[in-house]
Amino acid sequence: MYSGASNLVTTTDNVFFLIIGISVFFLIGISATIIWFIIRYNNKKHPVAEQIHGSLTLEIVWTVIPLILVLIMFFYGWAGYSPVRDAPKDALNIEATARMWSWSFKYPNGVQTDTLIIPLNKAVVLDLISIDVVHSLYIPAFRIKEDMVPGRTNKMWFIGQKTGTYELFCAEYCGLSHSYMFTEVKVLEQQEYDNWMAQRSDTAAQAVAMAVPGAAGRRLIEVNGCLACHSTDGSKLIGPTFKGVYGQTITISTDGQTRQITVDDAYITKSIYEPDVDIVEGYRKGQMQSYKNQLNDQQVQQIIEYLSTLK
Ligand SMILES: [Cu+2]
């Protein structure tokens, strides 16, 4: 038998092929019977229909056969489904966060990424968190999909069985840029994974942060999905561009009152923690979620440092 990219491929595909097989069998059988009846019982040969008064045998046969077939489908469906619900205890636990319209992944040691990177042949449990609306995490090559519902933590698990890069999509329509809400899963050899993790660990991140001003802030903006709505090149997306924003004079409205302000640390901090208080002219309330639970003061400071480099 072929084995797929994850431990769930074989069972899922077998159920799928079983159901397709049964369906094709009946499609051909029923079509052939229809054609045969058209020829056999056409009006010229049988001008008057023969009357039939019930047949208990026939009734029993066409009740019992479909019942058995449906039970077979159920049995294999259940046998494939129940392991999906039952994650092993020693799995690697990664927090997957969805928001309009991007993904981030947080590893047990605090490292955050926008691409899911996992070691080969190791069980991985994802805690599925949405901070705004219902999303759905779908990895077609792994044959797994699960909704991400705000306010509750769903789980999914799998084992990557082949190194490579696979697509990861949002499979629940979640607004304007839903179709751009995708990223990748990379399955690496354990050794490669360990090397990658060592590089991403905090000491390395701090070294980068010290070398390039704003590097830490740039990373935070990438992994927190800000770039889905804010560009850094001056183009207008859902929100205003970050280019040149720091120190700029802009018009904002607060409770319907408009006024001019200069963008400074306090204003940016407030924009991130309470985005619906001051609204930039030309934009709407209710688009940006508060990041109060995602970003602490130190991280907001790093973001400000990065924004101030975007001239
Ligand atoms: Cu989505």
C-alpha cells in the first residue's frame, strides 16, 4: 500500500474509495437497468402494463442490502475517525492562532512563526485558537481539517510522514481576504528541525534585534498578521500603510469628533490595544481587533521601533 504525507492519509483515502466504489457500482447498475427496461418494456412490445401486487421478498432485499452497505461505510468511517480524536500523550504541542487573514504558530519554548514547521515522524497536537471569527485549518495533503471557533480551543493532531512542504488553507469563508489566508507546513528531519529551532530560539532573536534596529518589531508584525491589513510600501490595504506613519500628522476621529494629531508612541500603543477608540480618517471601526492579549508593552515598543524606521 502507498503511504501518504501523514498518518491519516491511508484510512481517509480507503473510506473515500470504498464510498466511491459503492456509488460507481450502483450508478452503473441502475443506469444499465434503466436502459434494459426501456428496451424490454417499450410500448410496442408491451402495450398494456402488467399489474404487480407487492412482493415481500423484494421489499426485504432492497431494505437489507442498503442497510448492510451503509453499516459498512459507517464502520470504516468510524474506524478512521476515532484515532483522529485521540491524540498521543507525548505529542509536540503547538498553538495555532488564526485571525483575519493570517496564521501564526507558537512552539512550547515561545518561538513564533507564520509557517508551521514540524519534525518528521513525530506526533503533533495543534491547539486551534481564533481571535476574531470562525476559521478552519485545512491541510489537504494530511487529510485533516478542523474549525477554529473564537472562545474555545479545538484540537487536531497528525504525524508528518514525509519530508516536504505542504499547503495549509483557511477553509471557512472569513471575509474579504479569505482567499489569501494560506501558509505552508514544512516537515523536516528531526536533526534539521532541531537546528532550525536552535536558530530561532530567543538568544538568536535578541542578537538579530540588536544588530538591525527594528528587526524584532518586524518579526512581531509578520507573525501577528498585521501585514494582511497594513503594507510597508505605501499601498493602502484594509488599514493605512505603515510607511512613514511614525511622526506623521493625521486626522483621526474619536466618538465622532475629528482632530489632528501627530503619530507618536502613545498613539500607536493605543491603536494596537484599543483600535476602535481613535479611527484614522477614511477608515472604518471594527476592522482591527485589539491585540491586548497577544502583545505585551515590550513587544509594542519593539513594533514602534520598527515603524519608526519605515521612512
Ligand atoms: Cu479564515
